[in-house]
Amino acid sequence: MERPAESLRSDLLELRRWRTNDVDALDRAIGESLEHLLPWMPWAAGHGREHTAGFLARSHDAWEAGEEFAYAITSGDTVIGSCGLHRRIGPGGLEIGYWLHPHWTGRGLATTAAAALTGQGFALAGIDRVEIHHDAANTASAAVPRRLGFTEIGRVPEPEGPSAPGEAGIGVVWRMTADRWRRPASTPSL
């Protein structure tokens, strides 16, 4: 099965496949980011070392199965966030997810990471669209697909309502097609 690169680098950051021995670095990054993550990420409420170790083990298995490709976002030797490509939107599509430690936000790093993941996604056989989903109240997450030229294709009420305290319960879906991605000459990438 075809997979994306395990490591992607730029002058500002590196995306690298999560390793099971990253538990301390990831646990620290999540712990330091809880106030920033809790409004938007339901999984942050269950934060703890055991939860972090479980995520890393699941990430390894999902990568090997070709279902999800989760990356550490690093600057130097410091883990500053996480991102990934997920096969959860049906055949031919990948969804991108991301978060950053609050100290590292506002620098274009999430956009750089999402651009790299979009490029990797379209390098895989059979991928014709990449999407970014976020809650309508999360304006910081909305800025990433907007900067990259994704098209907002819909707003969908979440059947169960908001799943985290900052959410409005309206999911926003942004899409980039392979043809559109290959067209622009100024797309940021790693």
C-alpha cells in the first residue's frame, strides 16, 4: 500500500511520523496546550500519559494499515503540535487535522503543515480531494484552508450538537481538488 513520506522539512518546521517513544514530548505539548485545546478538541478532556501512549500506538497501527498518517510537528527537537491525513471522508478523499502549541500559533506554521499534507495527499494514488473540517466557531482553524485556497463547500449541523465547550455545533467543510491544487504556482509547501 502506498503511503506519504515519513518526514517533511522546511526552514521553519519538520513533520515526522509519530513514534511510540514520543510519549513524553507529546504528553508535555498537550499538557502545556490544554487551555488552548479544550474549547475545540474533545479528546483533550481525557488528556493523560496513558491516553497519549494509546494515541501513539493507534497512530502506528493506522499508518501501517494505510488508514491514517499522523505526524509530529516539530521545530528543532521540540514537539510543537500534531497533524495528519485521515481516510474518513470516503473513497478518493483525505481529511487533514492539525493543532499547535499556543506558543507557536500565529506564525503560519499550521498553514505550512496543512500545505505539506495536501501535497502528500495528492501524491497518493486515487486521491482527488482533500478536506479540512472544523467547527464554525473556530476561526483560527478556518484561516488555514482559506489561506491555502480551499473552497468552503458546506456547513452542517452536528447531529449530537457541540462536542467541545467552544464549539457552535456547526461543522464547516473546506475542499481542495487535485486539479486546483496543481494549478497555483504560489502554494506554500515544505
